[in-house]
Amino acid sequence: MVQQTQQAWDEECDVLVFGSGGGGMSAALFAARAGLQVMVCEKRQYLGGTTATSGGGIWVPGTPGGLAAGDTIERAREYLRWELGDHYRADIIDAFLAQGPGIIETLNTQTDVKFELSSWPDYHSDEPGGAKKGRTLFPAPFDGKRLGRDFAMLQPPMHRIMVLGGLMLGPDEVPDFLRPLSSVRAFRRVLRKLARYAFDWLRFGRGTDLRSGNAMIASMMYSMPRDRVSLRTQHALVELLKENGRVVGAVVQGSAGARRIRARRAVVLATGGFPHEREMLRTYGPNFPHSQSLGCEANVGEGIKSALAVGAAMDTDLNSVANWTPASVMRDKHGRETPVIYGYLDRGRPGVIAVDAKGRRFVNESSSYHDIVSAMFKHSGNVGAFHFVCDLAFVRRHGLGAVRPWPWTRSLASFVRSGYLTMAPSLPELARAIGADEATLTETVQRHNAHCKTGVDVDFGRGATAYNRMFGHATGQPNPNLAPIGAPPYVALRIHAASLGTTIGLKTTADAQVVGVDRQPIDGLYACGNDLAAAFRGRYPGGGTTLGPAVVFGALAAQHIAKSPRPVD
Ligand SMILES: Cc1cc2nc3c(=O)[nH]c(=O)nc-3n(C[C@H](O)[C@H](O)[C@H](O)COP(=O)(O)OP(=O)(O)OC[C@H]3O[C@@H](n4cnc5c(N)ncnc54)[C@H](O)[C@@H]3O)c2cc1C
């Protein structure tokens, strides 16, 4: 039901933003920079949502670094045309490509939000318009101490995927931690990092050397003009208020009860889509059965539902309902399940293969996380899960799921006891233990090992693209992505489809203004992040596929609000 607004307002602002992930914070920051009074209402105790626990990568072509690396906007457009096919929406992509670089440049030069160009290739870099470098950027490290008391409001990183439960490492630091004894310099750097972490832990209860998505949200918080932005945690959107066809505010549930907050210029929905709302997942993604998500648990479609209640339209014609990653699942002693992302350390590395329920390979294991799960959904033997299979030497070297490489994990015994890993002295025994066919699994491993010798994966082309090769290394074999599965014991890890966030969402204009079922933009209502339908339509062109558009369309929403005529009181 849409409430009428005869009652008095409890509070007022120009722009009322719901959700404090990359989308909401970008909208808030750009709106405040345009001189508007902003209130950010976040349902949880912490700011940052999924974004704060993410890699923080943004895919934005055309930045100065990207152009210097040889990229052009036209090539990026060609790539997106190939990638999105019939789902390509020219108005959205034109806005993204035209405005994205300027928005990132504004952040980099006029705020403390800094993005650095990475060496990541596009995920399909060999396809038309694909780039081997220049489109994925990562947040620069940020010292959490600069936030002062606000540091306590920042979402801590995901314990499960961090060294020592919370130590954040940049990609440049990973090699030191993998081989701390490889040189005196590596050893010193590791010690220095551990010492700072220990000191921070005693003083703040967590590390302050922030990286990835945590650095992104912290730097956005730091860059907010605080005289114009009020950041509220434990304030949840309950209902939008509409008057004479215009969204004029919302009912917000805070610790002091429900309050009516007026938004003089606009409401921005950035509540992170619906990765944890089963009913919506069934409705919008019946062909993508899955039970796991690494998205923030508070993201249950409240922004989208509130918009639908005031006449908004959904945009459902996408390739997929979500962006995907393979994930293993840990169970604690109470039976609670926690998904563990297919991590950077073991992802696509030589010596591990993915097998279906029978024991057959079905995918190029070095392709992107999104592509692996998409292949699983398309595979005829799909039963919603598959296994990674490798030998013990692989696990020691790269880790596997929640298992860290040696020396960070010394024994696999507790992982095997809890059922997280399956270990067996021979391939037929491993096959029996995971429910696969003994002969098929043995044959699959033999065939894979034969490919290692020739260097050509004739079945799935592993090692053929620049993105594949990012996860390869010298193996003594002709193909850096292929190494044989060697001596026993053998190890298997059960893998499930998990969403990183949903892609189907509200229909909007290219300025991120929500469109109604009557196909007209709804005055005063905008959406960004995963509340709006993904610009890339459920496809995954490269690292930063969701956060690139989240930051850009958050900024575009703010700019459109700032230049729209002020409504008459
Ligand atoms: C481990 C991991 C790594 C990832 N790495 C990357 C990466 O490198 N690059 C990339 O592009 N994507 C990455 N992703 C995906 C990406 O993080 C998400 O798609 C993105 O953060 C979504 O941003 P958002 O602003 O829409 O939502 P979120 O960041 O989830 O923020 C939404 C916020 O809204 C709040 N909220 C929910 N309901 C309400 C309500 N009713 N009222 C008020 N607030 C509410 C939530 O509490 C939450 O804080 C990763 C995801 C994971 C899990």
C-alpha cells in the first residue's frame, strides 16, 4: 500500500539514499559534492554491504591509464556488443562509456577515493574488442585510522577468506605470504605486515591497512563532505512515500522506531538486489537453482519491492539472474553453512580439474568464476554441484577453498574429519567417496595428464586466453595452465553455485531514474548498484563487472538529481 503524506515529516534532506555499498556511497558522494544535503540509511550495523567484503575491482574502460595502455572507447563498445549480443541496451552502454572515465577521474583527482589500473585482462580478451589490459582498476590501499571514530562503522572484511581471520593482502603482497622464506626481503615484509596487524588488532580489534572493497568504502566515507552527509546505520527502508506521482520520501525503521523522512529532491535505492530472497530468486531465475550467496545477508530485495509498490517496472530480459562464483561450503558445529569463494590462490591453477557427478570434465577450469558456474548450469549432468579434484601436492602449494597453502595450513586432518575435503589413496577410491564413476574419473585424470604433455587441452582449450594464463605458472609442461595430477593421495572439494549478487532489477533510464510500468520515469526515484538491472545484462566482461557500473550509475543518478528542477514545495 502507498501511504499518503498528510502527516508531518520527522526529518528532511535533499537526497535520501538507501544502502551503503558501492552504488549508494557513490550516489551519496556525488550528490553531496553537487551541494545537496544527503542522508544515507543503512539497515545493518556497519556501512559497506557486499562491496566492503569484495575485491573492489571496477571495470571501466577509457580511463587515462586504460587509454595509455592502448585501449579505446570504440573497442570497448565493440567488446560489449559481442559480449551482450541481443541484450545490448545502447542508451545504457553509451552513458556508461561516455561518462564512466570522467567519473573515475573525478574520484581520483578530487577525492580520496583512488583507483589504480591493474594488469587484469578482460575475461574474453581474445574476442572482438577484448583488451589484455586497461579496463579493470582496483582501489588503492587506504589507512583505516584516517577515519577516526567512523572506522567503527566500517564493515569488517570476510573472516573466512582472510589470513589470520582478517589480514587484508594486496595482490602484490600475496607472493611474499606464499613463500615467506624465499628471501630475507620477503621474510621482513611479512614480519612487518604481521606486526602492524597485531598492533592494529590490539588497538582496534581488526586491521587498518585496508585493501580491495574495504578500502573503497573507507575512502568513500572519508571523502564525504560531512557537513552535507549524514551516515545512519541500523536505519532500514520500509516503504516509499509517493504524492501526486512523485516519490517524496520514505518510512524508515531505526532504533527509535519508524520515522517519516522527506526527500526534497529524490530517493536513491541501493539496497543490493535480492541474493538472499528465495521467492524472488524463484520468480526471476527459475533456471538457476542455487542455495548459496556471498552477497550481504541483508540484501533481500527491499529496495526493489518498495519501488514495485509505487508502480516501478522490472527489467527481466537478461542472460542470468545473478553473477556467479563457484564456492565450497563449510559447516560449523551447529550445522550453519558458510560459503567459501573459489579464491585467487587456487583459482584455475595448473593441477586441478573440475568434474561433474559422473567424474567427467565439463569446463575450462581457468576461465572466469562466472563462466565456470554458467557452464555448470548449462551442463546436461548438472546437479547443482561439482568437485575440484587434485593431488595433495597441489593443495600444499596453492591451498584449496578454505585450506591455505603450506605453511599457513599444515595439516588437512580437520578438514577431512569435518567432511569439508575428501581424501583417498587412489582415484577409484576418491570416485567412490564422492559418488562419481570410478572408471570415468580415472580416465578423465589420465586424459587430462596426457593434455599436460602435449600442452593442448583439446576438450576445453585451457590456457588459451590471456585471462587463463594469468593463473598459469612455470610447471615444466608446455602449457602454463596444465600440470598433471600426480602421486596420491588425491583430494576432492565439493563446489556449489553461489551468487555474488543479483543482476535482474529495476528498469531505469540511462540516468538511473526508475521507470514505471507506464514506461515513464518516476519523478524523484533512482536506483543503482544491484537494485537496477545490470548494465551488462548478466554477462561478465571482466573484473569489476558489477562495481564499475555501480559507481558510475550512482554518480549519474546524483548528477541527474542535481540538475533536475527543484520541485515546488
Ligand atoms: C567475495 C566477493 C568479491 C567480489 N569482488 C568483486 C569485484 O572485485 N568487482 C565487482 O565488480 N564485483 C565484485 N563482487 C560483487 C559485488 O561486490 C556486488 O555485486 C556489489 O558490491 C553490490 O553493490 P551494491 O551497492 O548493489 O550492494 P551492497 O554493497 O551489498 O550494498 C547494499 C547495502 O544495502 C543495505 N540494505 C539492504 N536492505 C536495506 C534496507 N531495506 N534499508 C537500508 N539498507 C539496506 C545492505 O545492508 C547493504 O549494506 C564481489 C562479491 C563478493 C561476495
